[in-house]
Amino acid sequence: PDFSSATKWECEELGLTVRELTYEVRAYYRLAADFQGVIVADVESGMPAQVAEFYVSDILPLVNGEPVKDVAAFRAMVTKLLEAKAPSLTFFAKRLTGARFLEVRPNGGDEEEEE
């Protein structure tokens, strides 16, 4: 689906770029016209988003259990969590093959030992 002209935001800390959901994206994924969220446009190799297994075209309707309206809301939510130095962020990702929760550790888990 085409979303190249949609409003975008690049989160350098996570290595994640998201864009607005377009009509084409909603039609392709068979989402309701009022479905809210953002679509992953790019994932930078070696960054926290790639480590957490984000994929281009993931639809992200929730951040830490809170609904995401659009790119501006997503940016505000993620920025607030990063500024608060949250040890991890949880995203709900909707894919053609299903859905899953993705946990991102902004500092690569440096502050806590991984099990």
C-alpha cells in the first residue's frame, strides 16, 4: 500500500519512522475508516526498534496500552516516555499475519540486565 506522501516522524532514539494511515493502507489491511494508529515506514538496522522486531508496514494502534490517534499523538507519547527515561516501551503491532506486542528498550537494555 502507498503511504509515501503521508505525514511522517522519525524517532532517532529508537531507529523507527512512522507515517499516517492513508486510505490505501486502510483498504489494504481492511481497517475501518475510523481506525486510528500509525504505520511503520522504516526500521533502522541495529537500533532498538529492529532488535524488538518491528517490520515496515506494521500498524501501531497502541503505545503502552494507550490509543494512538495519529503521527502527532504518537510522537508526543513516545517523546514523553523517552524523556521520562522509561526502561521500556510496549507497542501493539498489527500485521497481515496477526498481531503481537513488541517491547523496546530505548537504551538497549543497558540499565537492566536481560534474562
